[in-house]
Amino acid sequence: MRKISSYIGLSAMIALFVAGIAPIAHLIAIVSIKGIQVISSNFPSYLFQERALPGSSEVGGVGPYILGTLVLVAIASAMGIPVSIFAAIYTTQSIRSRVGPVTSTIVRALIEFPTIIVGLTVYGMLRWLEAVLGLLGIQSPIPRFSALSGAIALAIVMLPFIYTQTEESLRGVPIHLREAIYSLGASRIAASMILVRYVRASILAGIGIGVGKAMGETAPLLFTAFGRDIYPESSPRMLFEPIGSLTLAIYNMGLSGYSNWVDSAWGAAFILLAISIGLFIAIRILSAR
Amino acid sequence: MQSQRGASIEIKSLRVWLGQREVIRGISLSIPSNTVFTIMGPSGSGKSTLLRAINRILDIYPESRVEGSVYIDGVDIYSGRIDPSDVRKMIGMVFQIPNPIPNMSIYDNVALGPRINRIVRDKKELNELVKWALERAYLWDEVRDRLGKPAGELSGGQQQRLCIARALAMRPRAILMDEPTSNLDPVATAKIESLITELRKILTVVLVTHNPFQASRVSDYVAFIYDGRLIETGSASKIFTRPESELTEKYVTGRMVS
Amino acid sequence: MGRKMARGEMLFRSFALSNILIIAIVAVMVILLGSEGVMIYIKEGVSFISTSIWSGARESYGILFALGGSIITSIIAIIIALAIAIGSAVTLSELAPQSMRLFLSSLTDLSASIPTVIYGLWGLYILAPAVGWITREWIPESVRSILGTPGSIGTSLLTASILLSIMISPFATAMIREALSSVPRSIDEALYSLGLTRFEVVVLKLRYIRRAIATAMMIAYGRAVGETIAVSMVVGNVVNPEFWRILSPGYTISSLIADQYQNAESYNYMVPAIFGAALVLFVIGVMINIYVTLITRGQRL
């Protein structure tokens, strides 16, 4: 009797597992199927065209959104990666400073921030900046709704992941290795460079995680990058104007009622999913080293 | 390369805390230049901590606190103006468990110090320095044909001699050795003991060991540490034949459980 | 010795600027959220969180409907997620054959890195219609009069809850798996040697780690409350003062903020209202974090 109830109980566990994983498997399958359908019917122009008119029979393309994602992630990375890594190096190699532990505590809190709030506060900070500079008669260098503003928001989102991974991998270096390096008279900066080289695979994995997050986020961009459906002019001016992203496009086109836009959303979703899965695999491989 | 003047080291009223525990309770010692000075004592007596205070490698342990002074050639290295890494460029260190950088080649391991600190001008000088260091460490003949191989391939005794070569490549005025042979077999131990006695010609050797017999074999001078305090210090011949303290006598005759 | 305060040391010290930058940014963020968020309470008073209205035209705001929506959807989400996470953790840690374990657990980890907007898209066009269909065909009128009816495409608070549970399960599963693997081997062996069935051993182990499970659920709750995009695509985005009617569409605080971003600047008080809502969201998150920190400090998990 007990054996039967054991069997039933364990089967229930497996059933729950399947219930949890089935939707995800279905999601990956359907995004791939619908997405590939859309992209292949319009390949390769789908990757470069702007979107079609709403309700038209054409799907158009997601070119501006791909560009937007690339620009946003690139600038966010340029800002976020150095700051995270330098801060983590300082935290782990400075011995009696209190700045280090405080930073780690704050970063741990930052990871849990809803990303919509990150975007909203970046918007708020830029409004404050405009107001303050306006009093001095200067125009703010960073417009509220711009690629720069979106990049700042994404940099704040990616920061905790890169910082934490770098900090953990540096702390994970065995003490006798650190003793060996410092006993040779290495300055803290020289020792830091050697240690970073030693754990570079792990740090790269952390960067991969951060970049993946930045690429897949939508909420931080709502109040900052705002979105844009046509190609910006190819000059540095585009950084100061609103810009779109794949994520924003999926969000807006998916919610619209227009079937050709919804189709396009599936296509964009597949592109995003493929890159995400690719990054995930790359990070796994790096972490195995 | 002629013999250099080794550094003279003077420890005055040194106290060291690790966390809440006072590990070194007010020790004063004189270490003459170009000698083999052995700090000996049972496990837990604080000798490793004392050694680490001399090159300020203690600084990298956040729980450590130091009071007192250590004079190297008359300069107090714990005074505010001194950069610890400058101290360590002058004083090399070898640890109980050999710690070469495993995936790095033998050559690169020895060259690590000179490279980081940029003390040689060109490859030729570096090659000569590496050769010199490996010769002094009694390792050159065994590795001359495989300098590019990873250090991890060497045996334990060879790795330790590699670490000695690495420390020597910085041309230090003193070298600190923390129980360098306790993890090695008798043959490897004997090799290192004989190179230690040679090293005193070019620098000051401060050796830590928990084995009184090793201390009697290699030392010029000895200090016996027990429970964080200096019990007795003097020339090796005196300490081992006519120790003044009963504790010392127990230790050198091997009757103290380590 | 000691002549030059090495350039290297100066360079190292300059790294601290990065730390200071991080601390400063977060400090400014919190101060900004507080000061901008408080402003709407000066205008609306407590009614900002005790009434249900969101009208730019009338410049009148009260987010009770959204607050209720957030709390209810998250509670339902963690109930469902609890079941899924326990089942998944047990399956992966105890039942799955070694060969499949890595693949299946990688799949679970992978799902945590799928962008949330893709979950939203799937939710809107697959899950919502399913919920809508099931409600129309299988839920009797009597129940629907209490719990409400989904929007025409199936959007509802319940749809959002289900989608949330799918999204937070992987994280909860990972935490419970970790807790399960920390159960000492000796306990495992002792239980089996008493002749208990496999299921009984599993149940006892789950009881042993119940604090870790509770903590995992609390953290998952925090994530559910903060999830914005996927929720806003399936929750319906309709002001629904009767937020307990979970089969009806509604809002959560985060979906409200997201939904209003385009017309925020068109009205005088909408931006302050949005910040006010964000402040509520932030406070909920902080309270959960403090609670979790206190619990985990108190006992070693």
C-alpha cells in the first residue's frame, strides 16, 4: 500500500516537473517555428528593412531594431564592463578599505531591483540633470529619451552581474598563489593584472552574462531609449535621439493588433532567442574551463 | 657575480594579532647579515607569523594587526612612508608548500619577479638572470633543456627549488623560508639544506622549521620561539649544546612534541 | 626604498573611483525614487493607495487596483511555482538518471535566461487564448460571476499569474535543489535504512529544508512582483478595482508603469503618479529583502 502511494507521489513530482518544463519547451519550439517561417519568407531583407505599415500584407523588417540593440548594448558595455571590473578588483585586492564591502552590499541589493525602476530612475536623473543645468543656462548633454539614456539604464542593469562574477572569481584564487605573487614585490596593480589574467575565463563568462541581460531587457528602455521605428541617420547624432531595440519592437508589435506586425514580432523573437541561447552555451563552455 | 652584502634585520618589540588572538607577544631579535638564522619552535608557536612580519606579507591578510618595528638595514619597514611591495622586492620568500604558477613554464616562473618589477633591460639580461638563479637553486642542470615546459610537471623537490630560484631572481638581500622542506622526502630535503648553506654567501637567510635536527644542521644562529614569545636566542653551537632554558633543552633534544 | 609612491599604487587607488561611482549611482537612484515618489502623496494623500482610479484627463490617481493586482498575481504565482519547483527539484536531484540530469538541469537554467518579452509574446498568443478557451468551455457561469471573465484574447490576472509561475520556477527550482543537496548524507542513509519508501524519504527531506523552501519562495515572490514586461503583455491592462476577480483582466503596479510610458509626459501629474507607484513597488521589494536577510541571518541554511 505504501509502495503504491510512493509510486503515485513520485509520479506526481515528475508530472509537476514536466508541467514546468513543457511550456518552456513549447515556447522555444513555437518561437523557432513561427520565427523561422517569417524570416525565411523574407530573407535576408527582413534583417535590414524597416517595418511595414500596420495592417499591410507585408511583414517588412527589423533592421532598425537590430541596429538599436547593437548600439545600446555596445555603449552600455563600454560603460558597464570597465566600471564593474575595476570596482571588483579594488574590492578584492584592497585589504583594509571599507569601500569594497560597501560596494558589494550595494551591488547585491541592486541585482534585485525591478528593471522598470532602473529605467524610470535614469529618466528621473536625466530630468534632474536638465533642471540643474538649465538653471546655469546650459543644455543637458544627455536627452531624456535617447540612445545614451537607454545605454546608461542597461549599464546599470548589467553591472551587478559582471561585478559579482569578477569578485567571486578573484576571491576564488587560492591564497598560496596570491602569496607567491605578492611575495615577489608585485604592487597591487601588477598583482591585480596577473590575477585577472589567471581567472580571465571566469570574468569573460561574467561579461557574457551581463551582456546577455542587457540584450534581453525591455523595461529599462521604456522611459529612456523610448523606441524608434526608422533608421537613425548614421552620425553620432543618433546617440542623442530615441532609438529602438529588438525587445521594444517585440513588445510593441506583439501588443498591437496588426497581424503583420505580430508576425514580425515572432521573427524578432526568434533572432533574440537564438542569440540568447547561443550566449548561454558560450558561457557554459567558458565556465567549464 | 660577486657575493653581496646581505641585509641585517632587527626586530623590536613586535606584537602581532590574527583576529582577536595575540600570536606574537612582544619579540625582539637581531639577525646578522649573511648568516643562516633559524627561527624554530613547535607547531603553533607563531614562527610562521613572525617570518611573515619581516616582509610585510602579513599585510595581505585582512585579520592581521602589527605593532612594533622591523628594521632592515636600519630602516623601519613599518613606518608610514614605506610601500610594502618595495620591502618584498628586497626580501624573497619561499613557502612550505611549493607554489609555482602551475601552467606557466619553468622559465616564466623564474622570470616572473623581474618581469613584473621591470628590473632587467633586455632578453639577454633576463636569460642570464634566470640561469644564475636556477644555478644557485641547484636546479639548472635538471631543467636546462626544458625551460619551456610547464612548472607543474616537476617533482615536489624540484618545484620547491624552482620557487627558490624564483625568489633569487629578484636578487634579494634576504630570503625568508617557511618550513621549505617539511613536505619533501629526505633526498630533496638534503639538496635544499646544502643550497641554503651556500646561499649565505650572497644574502641573509631566515629559516623557519619545526624540526630541531634540521635547525642544528644548517644554522649559524637560532631563535627558539614558544607560544608567541622568544625563549632564547644565540649562536647555533651554544643553543644546541648548552641551552639556558629548560624549554629550549626539551625542544632541541627532541623531547617536545611538535 | 620607499622613494617613489609608485605610480602603480596611484593607479590602483584610482580603481576605487569605480566603487564610488556605483555607490553614488545607487544612492542617487534611491533618493530620487523617494523624493519624486513622495510628491504624488502630497497631492492625493493616502487615497493614492486606497482608491482605484487612473485618469490623466481628470488628473486623479489611486493605485489600489494595481497594488491588489500585484499582490494577488504574485501570491498565486508562487503557489503554483512552489508546486512546480518542488516537483522539479525532486525530479532533478533524486529521480532523474545521471545521464539526463545535466541536460535537464541545463534546460531549467536556460529558461532563466530567456528574455522576458519572449515569455510575454508566448503568453499573449499561446497561454492567454488557452486560458480564455478553458474559461469559456469549462468554467460554469456561476464561477465566472465571482471570478470574472477574461478579455477577448484571454488576458486576465490569472493568465499573468500562470505566466509568472512559469518564469519564476527555474530560479526556485535551483534554490531548492541546492538545499536538497546540502542535506547530510547521513540523514539520507538513516532514513532509507529505516525501511521508508522513496517518496517518504523525499517528503522528510523536504520537511528538513522547509526554511530554505520558504526563503526561496519569498525571493521568488519579490521577483514576481517586480516582473514587468511579460505581465504587462498578458494581464489585460484594464483598471479593475475588483482585483480579486482573477479571471478578469487587470493591472499590476509594474504593468501599470510600463503601460503608461508613452503618455506619461502628456499630463501634469501622471509622471509623479508613476513615480509614486514605483515607490510602492520599491518599498515592497525592500521589505521582502529585509525579511529574507533577517531570516537567513537568523538560521544557517
